[in-house]
Amino acid sequence: MFDKPKESCGVFGILTPDRDDAAVNAYAGLYFLQHRGQEGAGIFVAAENGFVGKKALGLLDDVIKEPELRSWKGPIAIGHVRYSTTGSNTEKNAQPFVLNIAPNQQIAVAHNGNLTNTAKLFQFLSEHSAISPESTTDTELIAHLIAFLLNQYQCGIKEAVARAAAMLEGAFSLVIMTSDELIALRDSFGFRPLILGHIIDDKRSSIGYYVASESCVAQYKNFRYIREIKPGEMIVIHSNKYESWPILKCLKQAFCIFEFIYFARPDSRFFEMNVAKVREQLGQILWEEKPADVDAVVAIPDSGLFAAQGYAEAGKKLFRLSFVRSHYSPRTFIRPEQQARDNDIYLKLSDLAEMVRGQRIVLIDDSIVRATTSKKILDMLYRGGAKEIHVRISSAPIKFPCFYGIDTRSKKELIAANKTIEEIKDFIGATTLGYLSLEGMIQATRLPSNIFCTACFNGDYPTEIAEDDRNKYLLEK
């Protein structure tokens, strides 16, 4: 929401061999993942006579209506919700991407992440096959690579996917649909999440399996969580069973710590840790590191709520809800004019002046990227009568661009890369400003530091970034 790091997308796939309502269940799964992307959505089903479905710009319920959803009959479905991280938000870039890979054979691919060797892969395919991209996404590149390897080695789809995965660099959690199988895999670092679950009937018997970006989908009526798909693991679902294939060797984990801080839904779990609980712990440690002598603790909804609760609890301070968030304001992705985007904050968020008037408050948020929105929010609170506004951020300063699926591609976009904390404080108009330390972030997760990617905070990139991809994305996400 607002001036936040944006994650690339959410993926979902389902196979229920004895049912034909995979599309409806895929819609439900994507509904639980809508927070991961609001610019585009799509669902395709492996129907009797080929793939049927739809993808377009917009929210899920704008793109797909109930009558057409229920008309797509089949036991396998794949879905995607998208945020464009490295390129234009156009309909041709919506996912899943469907490709004819052989006579009477199709695949559909949905991708969460960002490749870091797209230029090299594009050159390889240009030299070895007649590739003519329809979109500017690396997802299409992956589909073409699978098709090429399938024909080059005259192998099955599982081997082609495994060979393709070995050629990909960067972050990728993939879901791939064929006419009779569902395949899911994660890169060897496990940058982006991917989980496995199963569907049960009224007698609690398993009737199929699903894969999804987050465990929150298991809140749906007959979905049940099994486990996280491991880094480098490929899951193949066929009929009413699944097989696990360790296709990539995991030498180092690099799970994006921003999943805990901001991206994931509070009711999701990673490494058996509840996201909401971790966010509360971020706030508690933030109080220990950066206390503030104030009358009340407030938060920017919804991203700062759990950290603010933890901060208030640790400091024995009053926690107050001081904003009303509108869920019906115009969507910024269809508002290209800069002035319109700048004004959207005033349509999305209203302050409760009576809660802050004459008060010394501490405002909790999870991150600051460009700080333009933070400045406007503080102005709203001052106009509401706040006496002092102490800002506390439940993550470290974001100083480095991300090449793995977050939309921070340049240091020029990151205020912490160009200004000191004191200068940022003055820019947004805060009385004081304090960030959580990187060490405090890790401590809040209660997990080892060596399983996380923290490159956007310290520049320690887990992989080599090809120069062409570092300086210019040939293909856009």
C-alpha cells in the first residue's frame, strides 16, 4: 500500500482428478493471494479440448466473472495475480503464459520472482530456436526454454522443466500446467515462497493437491496445508498423488526477509513462524532499540498494525487507531498521471483527528522507500493537531536495489541510499526518526541469519547479477 516495496506476484495451481471444478477452487486460492498483486490476474484450466481461461489487467473479480469461471470445466487449473516489478503493466504481460510446445500439446506457466540472466537466456534462445516473444516477461522466456529443451532432447515434460531450471538464475517459484500434470518448483535459494497442500472432502479424505505462494490459502473451507516446497525441489502432481524431485542443489538459502516484514498476509506461516507474530516481535525489538517518550502509539494501516501493537506492548504505551483506510479508492495502476497518483493517498487514507490532537505520538510503519508518501501522512497528522510525531520503522533502511522480484531497481529510487537518517527525518517532517537494526530484524524471526536474503539492506547479493541485467532489464516482469 502507498509508497511500499512491491512484490511481483502470487501463483496458484490445483489438481483434483475426479472433479471438474478446478477453476472455482483456483479462484478461491487466488483470492487469498490478491495482496501479492493487484494489477493483473488470470486463470487457465486444462479442459477436455485444450486450455481455456482468461487473463487481463485488473483485480481478480474484475478480470474473471462467475458465469465464465463456472463454464471452465476441468480437473487442473493454474492462476496468477500480478504486480509489474520491472516493466510496463500491459495486458500482454499478464499471466499465466500459455504456449503451444508441440502438436496438440500446451503448457501454462505462472512465475513469482525475477530472473537475473535474462539477456543470456534470450541470446541462447535466439541462436537456437525461432523465438518471437509476444510479451516482455521473463515468464514467457521460461516457457520458450522448456519448449526448446523438450524438442531438443526429445524428453518428457518433467525432464525438460528440470533442464530449464538448471539454466535459470535468480528468483523463481514456478507453477506449470500440462494437460494431465501440475508441476511446481523453487529456485535453489528459495527466494520466493511456495507451499504444497491438499484438498479434502467431507469425510476428510484427500481428493487432490494444490500449490500456492502462501499458506494463508489453507483458510479456505477444504484446503489443508502440508508443507513448504524446499529450495531446489520440484513437485510433480499427477492423478491423486505427488512426487518430489530434488533437481537443484541448495548450497545457500536466501529467503526474502520482506515476506515477514510486509509482503505476506499476517495469517501465513514460513518456517513454522506465524507472520503476524513475527511482526509483533519486530515492534517489540524496535521499542528496545528506539524507544520514544510519547502519549500514544499509532500505525499506518494495514502494514504497520502488528508492529505497532508490539511496540506499544513493550513500551507500555497506549495504542490508538488513528487512520481510516478506504477500500474503494481509485486504483493507482490505471491512473497514469503523476498528479493523480500523488493525490491518491488522500483518497485512500483519512486521519481521526480527535485521536491525535494535542498528543505526542509515535507513528509505526514497516518501511520507507521514497518517503514521498510518508511526508504526506505526517502532514495529515500535523493538520489533525498532533503535537509531536516520532516515526519508527520496523525494518532497516533500504539502501540497495533488488534484482529478485521487488520493484526497487535503482538507488535513485531509495531515499536511504541518498540521504542520512537525519536528512530523511527533516524531509518527512518527523520530530525524530528511528529504524530497526538488521540484527533486530533477524532476531524477531527467531531464525538463523544465514537463511535470509537481506541484499536490499546491506548489498550482500546471494547470486551474481549479469551486467546486462544489472544495468538494463532486457525482458520486463
